[in-house]
Amino acid sequence: MITIKKENEIKILAEGGKILGNILKKVGESAKPGVSTKFLDELAEKLILESGGVPSFKGYGDGNPFPNALCTSINHEIVHCIPSENKILKESDIIGLDIGMKWPKDKSGLFTDCAITVPVGKIDKKVYELLDVTRGALDEAINFIKPGIFVNDIGEMIEKYVDSRGDYGIVRDLVGHGVGYKVHEAPMIPNFKVYERSERLKPGMVLAIEPMINLGTHEIEFAKNGWDIVTRDGSISAHFEHTIVVTENGCKVLTNPD
């Protein structure tokens, strides 16, 4: 069942989400040739702690917890990739930056989540178009979301939009999710059409919408470290995400920067 956040909780999520959006913006602006993904991770964690928050990805998971504050996915890497001082950005790369935070850090803290994919210098036209389509899919979903629609209507809308823009692979094994009280909550939010009945959206529901689109196949592979997820055919992948709250007339983005 999808949780419904109270008015005071939505205020906390909005404040924390705006802080997180601004942190991600600063990290994205630092993604330049010669910079390591470890540097970007350290910057993200520093800014989160300075804001009075806690990086929600660091230590997440049982048995093999994620070791960092930021997921840094380059080119054919889709999501959840572990930063490293040996991963150095170069001209024509793209990098997906996925970040989560509990804010504030005390017991009143709530979780938001957002992601962008940014070019490193000049990139190929097809890759630029991939970024445009993926960002556009997120924007279209945000404009579409309102009370009364089914959760699975979101994925159908995203698939129609992406298919109208060209031949792309929509990742099917990874989905969006609820967020707020925990890093991940119900429901799962596919980015493609499914036929199972799902819950209707209601005001106060908080969701992380995150299309993941590939230039090639939709199929994925997991790396040996248990976290890095890449495209099976080595094609380039893009990822954008916002945390939103369903309102009386539509939805509001909680992770927009200034």
C-alpha cells in the first residue's frame, strides 16, 4: 500500500528535496574531464553533511551495503555504480549522478532521491538526443501525474513518449518507487506498459519517478561487485529522476534546485 504523507511531512520533504536538488546541481557542474568519480562522491557527501542531512545510499543494503553517498554511472553503466579514484571522466563521456538524502538527520528526517545525467564536454549527437528523450520522459510524466490515475498509467505514458521519439531501449528490470519514510517504499513504478491492476494515486503520495533509457537493448547485467548495473550490449544509457508529491490537481516536484 502506498503511504500518504502528512502536511508537515511534505514540508520537510520539500525543504530537504530542494537542498538535495541544489547539491546534485553542484555535483553535476563539477563533472568535467580529468575529474574522478570518487571526487564527485566526496563532494556530494560533504555537501549533504554540511546541509544537516545524512547520505541515504551510504550503508544501504544488507550483506553488501552500498559504500558511498553517490551513484556514478558512466556511458554504458545504467545505475548504482560505485565511485572510484580510478574512474576518471574524459571528453565525450556522459555520467549519471544519483543521490539520496535523509533530512534533517534527527528522528524527524525524511528521504528524497533524485538523479541527472550530464555530458562531459562535447558529446555525440545521438547521445545528446538520448539525454533529451530521457529528460523529456521524466518531464512528461510529471505533467501527467494527478490524483485518480493508476500507478501503471505512468509507465504506459512514458513508453508511448519514448517510442514516439525513436528506437530506444527502456530498462524493464529497474523501476521507480515510493519514497519518504524510507529510501524505497511501495509502489514499484515501471517506465513501460504493464497490464496488472495497480493503485490509484491520491494527494499526499510521494514518488520517485526515474526513467532509464538506453541507445540499444533494454537488457541489463550486474557487475561482480553486486551493485554496478550496465547495459548488456554495451550501449549508452541515461537516467533522470525527481521526487514528487501528488497534489489535489496534479503533482509538485520536491527536488528541483533553485
